[in-house]
Amino acid sequence: MAVSSSELTWDNLPSACFALFQKYLEKIDAGTRCKAVRAMSGIFSAHPRIFLAFQQKGVLEEILSDNAHPTLQLESLACLREILHMEENRVESGEASRQMQSKNDITTSKKISGDQDGDASLIGACCIQNAPRLFEMISSLFPMVRLNALLLIDTLLRQGLLNPMETVPVLFALQGDLKQPQIRGLAQKILTEEAEKRPDMIRQLFSEGLKHCYQFQRKLSKQHGLISAVRATTGPNGQDQIECIFGPVFQSMRSSRVHTNRIVKSLLYLFESNDTFQNTNVLPLLSFTSEVVAYLPYSHLENVLFIVHHISGIISVQGNDLLSRLTSFLSQYGLSDNDTDPNEKDKIERAASTKNPSKAKGLIGITKSSFDIDSFRNICADSIGYVLLLRLSNFLHESYSGVTKSRLSEYLPGEKERISDRSPTRLNLSVPFDSKIQMISSNSNSTHLDVLIRQYAEFRQLMRAHDAIYGSFSDIDEHQLDYSGVGSNKRARVNSDLN
């Protein structure tokens, strides 16, 4: 509220100054608005109730929104952090206690109840109300805004004003900020500290954090087109190697092979909900996830064996179901024979090796108008998740020296660890894992049809290779199947097939 010069006193001076600064905050020029916010911050630190009114009017929300100029967002974040630090120093230095003792209207009952310094929590409370917006600013397209939002979140987290369960996934997202090592390093430091204090919580939120990281990179990819779960590094001997972006955090939170298996299991569970594979947003996430699992730094060979075994369980149930669906669908058009030896290439696989698969002589039926291209595309989309799992299994099989056919045939989840399984040897740290997938839109043409044919061929080829190592589904002992994470309907289907 504006105050005339004749009514100006020491008591209403802060309010008068605030009203004046608010006039400048309403200007269009970003520089003027930044200076107004900077001037207001001095008032807010001494008079928190004015800051409360500022927040209740929606002004704080407005200057932190995407509609505000990035420099204004940056100045607002910096000022909030400085105010919190000033209040923290005031409390820790004993100044708050001295100010309270100097007030004659503070009764003994209020001193005991703790109501004597209620204004001290107002600024933190206002920041908490805007926490969802602060989490959004973490993924701002402007690096300095991301950095200052992270610094403010770090302060609020350290002061106990933010819920760690809401904050951790956001910090995981910044592990994907590969172009800004300062931001990534600070987020990693905070995550490591949280892992030391709350390791179980970090493990539980790893999968959710991975999703946040993918969404964050997807947003930034509009600028530099990079979505990757790995980064190139130099090893201790100067050799080039590929490292998972979550590697350091993963190492700080694990304490046993059982804990590692639980983390990995939560990631592999994303592949088991195949009803969502046709969603164009899910498949790229699965590609990202497979790359994470491929390059996480495992300290026990049993972790790698667990992954390969778990993938085999998924493929043996759901992968074979999908293969049966494909065979049944294609047989309607004379493109597949149910009596064909599964160990031999069919006509579609042979056509896939040609330059223009859809124009091969044996696939005339696939180009006819009667062919249900939409159903074929949907089934091929379903196969992509399993293709990624099969690629992952093959990659781990080739990357770790102890993952042999005989060892896999003997392995049972939960078995006592062997001494030889400790400190697994990775054969080549620079070999890339193929997590690339190609999405097909509903506007199909001959080129897209060629892609679908090659997707089908790869899926069938990988399934055949899988059966060669692990045996066909009918040869698997029921007690060796890992049902964990598989729904009751799928489990019932397994028992039905075995019987």
C-alpha cells in the first residue's frame, strides 16, 4: 500500500518501500524487474510477513513461471536462496534468540510453546508451496536456471523443508544433463548424500528417477538431439570406455547383490507390461532402460546372471506367446506355416535380407489391400520390447567372461554366492550396446513395410538364438521359472502350458 510523504514513519517505511518497488516490478523491461526483485529481497529477509502477502497475491508464482524472462527467473531463485541462507545464519548465530528475548510482549508460555518466532518459518513455507514449480525449473531449457533451481532445492532439502521422496526423482533426472557437468555433478553429490542417509528409499525410487531422466533428456533433445543413458569416459589406464550415467550413484547405494537385483528387477519390470508397447512414448523409454541395464557397474557376477535369467523367464512366457500370435496372423495370408521348423528361416526372414523385402516374390500377399497392415504393425511394435531384452541378454552374455551356457543352466535365483562370482570381469568396456529402435507411424508405405519385415525377422532370429541357448519353452522346468513380477494371469497361463 502506497504511503504519502506526510504519513511516512519508521514503522511503515518497509511497506512504503515495498509498494514503490512493486511499481518497478510491473514494468516490462526485464532488467528493471530484476532490480526490483533484488531490492524487495532485502525487505523480505527482515519482514517475512510482507513476503507472505507477496506470495499470496501470486506475484512469486508469476516471476517464477515460464512466462517470466529467464533473467527474472534467475534473479528470483538467487534471491530466495539468499533469504533462506540469511535466516539460517540468523537462527544459528543466536540472533533469533536475542531478538526474541528483547521483545517485551513475548510471554513465558509463548517461549515454551515455540510460537515466539513464527515469522522465521514463513519464507520456507512459501518456498514449499512453490516446490512443484521448482521441480519443473530443474528441466528448464536454460542451464543457469537449472543450476540455480538446483541450488535452491539443495538448500531447502538441507534445511528439512522438502520431502526427499519427491526430490530424489528430480535429482536423478539431472544425471542426464550431459552438456552441463557442473549441474550433473552437484545433483550427483546430493544424491550420494541421500543414498548414505536413506539407501532403501533411493533404491525404491531408482526406476522412477530413470523415467524422470528420460523425460528430461527428451525435453532437452529439442536443443541438441541427444538422448543417451551412457557417456564416453577414459579408464584408469587411459583406455576409452562407456559408462552409465547412473553409475556413480548406483555404486553409492548398493550394499549387496540382493539390493542390486532388486534395483535391476524394478527396471526389467517395465518390459513386462506389454499391453503398452504400442504406445510410441513407451518404446523409447524401454530403449533407454535397456541401455542403463547394459552398462550399470555390477560388482557381482550373480547380478548379471540374475538379469539374463530374468529375461529368459520373460521371453519364455511372453515372447513365445507373441511369436505364436505372429505365426497365427501371418498364416491367414499364406505367409507362415504352423508346421514350419522354428529352427529354420521362413520366407519373411529370407526376404528381410534383400534390398526391398516387401517386393520379394514370396511376399506378394503382404502388399495386397486385404493384408491387415495395422495389425501387423501393432504386433511388430509389441515385439520391440522383447527384441531389446534379447539384445540385452546377448550383450551381457558376450561382455562378461563368467556368463557361460553351463553356468546359466546351473543358476538359480537366491542361491548362495560363489567365490568365483565376485568381481566379475568385463571383457570390453568400449563395445556399444545396440538400443536403437525404429518407430513406424500409421501412414504406412512400402519403406515402412520393409522396416516392419526386418523387425519381424530380427525378433524371430533372436528368439531362435535364445532357444538354442536356453532350450524351448516346453523343456523348461517349472521350478526354474522366475515368476516374480509376472501377474497372476500370466502365471496361470504358464502352469496351463506346462500341464
